[in-house]
Amino acid sequence: MTERQTPADRRHHIRAMIAEVVHDAVCDFSQSDGFALCQLYTVAGYALLSRMDGPQWVMQAGSAWLLADPPDGWWHYDATTPYALERGEFHCWLAKAGATKGGPPAEFVDFSARHFHRIVDEMVANGAINGGGTRPWTLTTEPPPFIWTEGTQSAWVRWDPHPDMCRALWTTVLERMEQYGPLMRLVFERYRALASALHRP
């Protein structure tokens, strides 16, 4: 007898499927493993979630902190530093609008979490990031492929959107729609193919 999935199990299964589709589309589009491409993950995720769930999803960009060295060793992108945009010292993710305008988000999604360990290991070589310091990854577990919360900050990842960075992200995507269009089509095609395969008897 097949065990019936709980609503929470089904929700996690659908989210994992979406995350894998986004990852596959980013890798195919960039011809890479997706490392350091949080903007592409965010664009692809935004396109797919907006089509599936409506216009309440938004792309965000700004600072991010990773608890690489517990209990209080946070590695960070600080998007408030001078020329952070030009240096690439920012992170991108998705948020779903909450019930009240201007209120807290209903959900946070970060589809690029699978790369966080490698980011900490490799990107500190650029002294402009993480305040010029180094921070070892001492977590005993690898990061999950994605993070999807119910509007709360993760226990080991914190997101802080900055208005200027968010505007720059949206402006870039709109101005380069011809460039991002193929990525969006890829993620739609991958999701349709996977959904169709799962519904076959």
C-alpha cells in the first residue's frame, strides 16, 4: 500500500522539482554548473514562479550573510559598500509579497544555495568581499540545493534587500530581455517536460 503524502510533503516535493528545473535551465543556458550565477537563478525562478503562481513574486538583490562558521562566524556580501554593484558584491533571491502592502514577505526562495560552500571557499580570495577577511566553512553538512522559507529568515542565511540593488536588477533584466528570453523559455520547457513525465500512468 502506497503511503499517502501529507500536504507538507507534497509541497516540499513540488518545491524541490521547481528548484531542480531552475538549476538545470541555468546550467544549460550558461554552459556551466551555475556557480556564482545567482542572478540567473533568480531570473529563471522569477519567470517560472510568476507563471505558476501569479505576479506577487519579486526579484530582490542586496546583502546576504551565510553562517559558515557556527555559532557566530558569518560570511557576507555587503551590498552597502562603495561600488558593490560594479564589484559584484551582492546577492540575488526571490520574495513573495505578503498579505499587507509593504509588510513582510510571505516566502523567501534562494535557488542558488547549493553553491554556498564553494562561494565561501573560493570567493574570499577577492578581498573586496566579506570585508577583506577569510572565513572557513566549518558546517558539518553541505548546504541544501535551495532554501524556501515561509517568509522568515533562514537559521543560517540572512537576506537584506537594498532598494538601489533591486532597481538595478530589474533594470538589467528589462533592458536585456533579448538575452534572458532564452533562459526563460528553457525553464518553461523543462518544467512542462518534467510535469508531463510525472503525470504519465
